[in-house]
Amino acid sequence: MPITPTQKIWMNGEFVDWADAQVHVLSHTLHYGNGVFEGIRCYEAANGPAVFRLTPHIERLFRSGKILYLNIPWTAPQLVEAVKETIRVNDIRECYVRPLVWLGYGEIGVNPLQSPVEVMVAVWPWGAYLGDEGTQKGVRLMISSWQRHDPNAMPPAAKGVGMYVNSQMAKIQAVKAGYDEALLLSPQGYVSECTGENIFVVRNGTIITPPVTAGALEGITQDSVRRIATDLGVEFRFDNLLRSDLYTADEMFLSGTAAEIVPVRSVDDREIGDPGPITRRIQETYAAAVRGQIDRYAEWCEYV
Ligand SMILES: Cc1ncc(COP(=O)(O)O)c(C=O)c1O
């Protein structure tokens, strides 16, 4: 998906022109893949642009950094403000927000501890990650032959730069085979998640999603789905799922900041069908919540 440039990028505390936001080719992260990032969205809400659950996203960035031993040289409130400032400076009302923490130029060799920890925040307009048709009619999933990485090899709880090589292998396999998205199983054979989204199965009116112990990221959209489902009176639980649970689901959907709420049409060519009523209700309520249209979720909208 091509990026639409905006004016300025926040880089280590200063705004630089989009075209000048460069790093050295010997930056540590380029070679060894240690870094952490977030994916956040800002929506045109009831009282102006609002970043959806910005503080929890920045808190997760710090948790990811702690897991990977990256000492972020800013506080969470400073980065919350940096995100808001970047949106204001670029005079943009709806956008995707990408904070990235990486190891810069200084030392080379596997040991990362002497490399400078650098931070940037970029924003740009970004449409439906899995396509408008996917959002409306649902996407076709393939279970990848690549597994989600074992937590003792690469901790899935950290949103780490290098972790996404695993996601990329699965994504390439799925798109080359003609599917929209890949789903990964854990090393124990349970359903984990997709390459950038959590997965939910609806069975007999209950929503079930895999726990973190199956290698799923603790999604902020997933948590929003949990709250919305509970408020709608729909039973919700975390539980291990087998691939056969996917094939026989009544409804299925994905959640993620970039993708938002996306119905699933089929898994490995087993038809689930058109988006079901629970999926639709969650999707519509989420779309209204992110735009500040539901008072109950007003605190999720962090106004710029
Ligand atoms: C692997 C993976 N799982 C799940 C998610 C969904 O997380 P969130 O809802 O916080 O965006 C993402 C997106 O960040 C992801 O990359």
C-alpha cells in the first residue's frame, strides 16, 4: 500500500520535513531487527480529531520496549503529546499514527546495549487496511504453514520490529495463494492470530478469542470488542480454538487498529458466508465509538 506523505515527522523531539526523516544505513535495527512500534488511528470525532485509545497504545509501546530491553528516552505522557503535536502540525483530521523506537547508528555487533535509542512519530491518511470490500463483505483467510513464534523464542507480547518477519512469511504465502489474509497457529497447534489482527469466532451466540498464551497480541481493538460485546449483552470469553472451530464457526471476524473490524467469509475455502448479525453489531458500534458518537465510550477518544 503506497504511503501518502504529510508535511512533518517528529524525530527525537524535533519536527523534520517528511523527505528529510532519514537514518544511517549502519543503524543497528536495520541489521539486527530490535525495535518496537505502535499502530494507532486518529478519527474525525464529535468534537474534532481524536486519537483512539492513545494512552493505552503508548503504554503498550513501553511494555514492548521493556520486554526487548529498549530504554525509551521519553516518558509516556511526552510521547502522547508528541503524537497529538504531530497531528496538529500536519493539520490532518483522520490518519494512521506510527510511533517507532529503533536503535540508531553507533555500534555494530549483536549486543544492542551501546546503540542510541531513537524515536519517531509519523502520521498519514490510510484507508481500510484489508480493503473496503473486505470490510463490507468479509475476507478470505488461509491457515499458514508458518507458525506463530514460540514465546521463548520471540515474545509475541512485544510489538517488536523483527517479530513481523514471521507475519510477513505468512502474509506472502496467503496472498500468493490468492487469499486476503493469513492466520497462524501456535507451536501447540491452537489458533493464534492473523498477521496484524486478532481473530474472533462466534458460536451459539458467544464470542471466543484466543488468549495471549496462544501467541496472540493483547490487542487494544480486541479489548474494545470485549467491552462492546459485554455492553451489548453478548457473552465473550478468551479460550483456545482449534482449526476445526474455525471451519464450523457461525460467524467470524478480525480486529486491529489498521484493519478495524473485518468479517471473515471463509477459512481454507470452508465458507462462513456473509457477515452475521453479531459481527455487524460489533462493527457498527466500534465505528461509532471511534468517532465519539457513543457517550459510554467517550474516554476512548483522546482529543488532539
Ligand atoms: C500481530 C498483531 N495482532 C493483533 C493486532 C491488533 O492489535 P490492536 O488492536 O492493538 O491494533 C496487531 C496490530 O497491532 C498485530 O500486529
